[in-house]
Amino acid sequence: MAGQDGEWEFYPCRVDDAPASIMLDLSFRDAKPSGLDTLYYVGLQILEPGDHGMGTGADVTRLHSAEDAICEAAKDAGFRYVGRLRNAGDWQLAFYGRAGLQQALEALVIRLRGERGYRMGSKPDAAWEYYDGFLMPDAERWQWILDRRVVEQLAAAGDHHASPRLVDHYVYFEDAARRDAFAAAATANGFQVEPTQGKIGAHLVRRDPVDLGHVHDVVMELRELAQAHGGDYDGWGAPVVKPE
């Protein structure tokens, strides 16, 4: 986000049974600014929505430019930009601010939106329910974000994701009996399992590629298996494999 501070992340999802993408500033997940008790949203028309409805081609570039300009002006006017939803031909920006500022926000949107339609709205939301209940990812989507970060780190080192290699996973438990039951189930699914040192846990190894779709499916399989045995999945790692 040009000109925007914060801890920005994104994830794909589905909204109203249609493909969507959500971007949000995670820096508000633990503490909310005081006095910003009203949610404001601005929907910008996507002129080239594409088959998925989230924008294609040069129009996405223009939308990013309009978004940056609107958000920078809104910041100067006392709004906090918290996230964006792209879905079904709509590019929706979400802000929090003091009550009674919709006209001020609309004036800058009209000035900066370019040649496209727009819509606006606001509602009281002192508890930031839209941020916590809609923009924030659920557990599965949060795991997707974590998996994507690891895959991106491997990519930065020149990794060839499609090449199978030994991938390490870690799961921790409250007692050894639950760990051992989990280990038996994971072994049946092709993992080599050994206990960890110190904290009660299991270190799992299996040969897998690390393209995001595949490794995320593997991680979710282990998360669900761990939860079924009262354990907590604690992440994965893999060596870099360079193209031949």
C-alpha cells in the first residue's frame, strides 16, 4: 500500500458464493484506536471485472492508483484505512473514523475516483465487528497466509517448488498418550514420526513438493489430525531445492 503504514496481508476467499480477495491491516487485530467508532465503506466500480469479478488488465492498475489517492487523502482527513474487498465487480475500501464524516469522505472520493461509478455507506461499529468478524481470516485462511509466507521465503532463495523433498512438520500435545495416538495415525498416512526433545511433541517428515496448493493441503490434513488428538500444529519447514 503506497503511503500506508501497517502490517498488510491478503488472502483469497469466497464471498456470496463468488471468488473474492481480502486485504487488511493486521496491526489492528489486538488493539483498536480509540474514538473511531464508525465504519465507512467506499465501493468503486471495476470496469474490467474479468470472469472472476475481481478485475483484470489496465483497470486494476488504475484502481490501485485511485485507491492509493483516496486512502492518502482519507488518512489526512482523520480516517483509518483497514482493508479492501475485491468481489463481484466491486472494489470496496473500508475505513474507520469518527461519526458524521460521510460527506467529507464522499467529497474526496468524487474528486479522486476517476471515470467510474461508486457507492458509499456508513454505520456505527464501535466494537469493530466488521474488521474482526469479516475482514480477519478464519483459522484455515490464516494458515494459508502462514504457508504462503514460507513458500515465498523458499522462492526468494531460488527454490523449485515442484521438486519433492523431505518436509518437516511439528505438532505438540499435553501428554504422551495423545501424541502417540496421533503418531500412529500420521504414520498410516505416510509420515515418519519421532518424538521431540523437551516439550511433548511429534516431529513428522514426509517427501512432498512445496507448491502452495499442495503443501497447504498437507498442512490442513495434519492440523485436523492433530486437533482430533488434542494437539496443536506448530508449523513446517523444508530445504531449498534449486532447479536442475
